[in-house]
Amino acid sequence: MSDSFDDQKRALESVLLENKTLKKETADLKKRLQMLEGRVDAFENKERTKNLIVAGVPKQTNLDIKGSIMKIFTAMQIQTTNMVMESFRLDKNGEGPILLKMQSEQAKRDVIKRIKDLKGISTRQCGLEGSDRKIYFNEDLPMSKRVLFKMARELKKQKGYKAAFYLNGSVYIKTNENEQAIKIKCESDLDKLR
């Protein structure tokens, strides 16, 4: 009977040791995963730093995408000489947003600043055919930042905060005019503001 008890005790100790080892390995893997996700985010941010997403541009029968963008930039009074390196629709049917790969980050910032100065622009102002609708310029965000930014905008609306914005690869919330913007790195940062 004593041998049976000792055998069970050794088996239990072995299982507990294995469980402890597995918990440590799991914790290490979680840390490694977070580090790798951070690297992927950094890489995606770097790849997208020169990109803009333009939404609200209707498909034109007499113009290609580049022609539509040229009309928009002309209406915005932006010099377009070699500013856009590549442009294409993000969907197959030709109605979705347009991705612009800009020549430089400065060119992208100039477009964003100009659209803010104009307080927006519409298809009619640009001379584009179809019903009049607003054209939106947004930064090209990685999926994780896009989700976080959407949550920040929803929180801003719920709480009546001053602003939620994206700048240089980071999401920020400004709670009121007198406070400095708070950098939002993850969902738990938003939870602190709820």
C-alpha cells in the first residue's frame, strides 16, 4: 500500500512539474508572440508611411484612376508633378477606395494638410461625374491600428472627447482642449479612458 501511495505521489509530482514547465513555456511563447506582432506592426507601418487611402471617388467612364486623382489634386490646388508613384483601387469591381503610393512622406503630409485646410472636398468641386459626395483622405493603416483607431473614434463619440486621431503610426485621443493628447497603444489604454 505504501508503494502504491509513493508511486501516485511521484506521478503527481511529475505531472505538477510538467504543468509548471508548460506554463513557463506558454508565458515565454506569449511574450515572443507579442514581440513578433510588434515587429510586424512596425514593418507594416514602415511600408505604409507614404500611402494614402482615398474614399468616395466614383468610377469614371472617361477617366482612369490617375486622371481622377489628377482632377482631385487640381481642385485642391496641389502640384502633382511626380507626387503619386502608383494608384489603384482596393477592390475588383472598381468602386472601392483608391490606394495612393506617394513619392514621399512629406508629399502625403502635404495632401493631408491641404485637405484639412480646405475642410474637405466633394466630387462636384473636382468636376467628377456622378452624384455629389464627399471625398475622404485617410492614412493607410495596418489592420491592428485600424481596429484600434475605430475603437478610439467610437470612445470619442461616446464620451464627447475633443478628438481621436492617427499620427505617425500611433493612435491618440484628446479628452479636451486643455489636455495633451494621450497615446493609445492597445485596447487596455482605451479601457482606462472609459
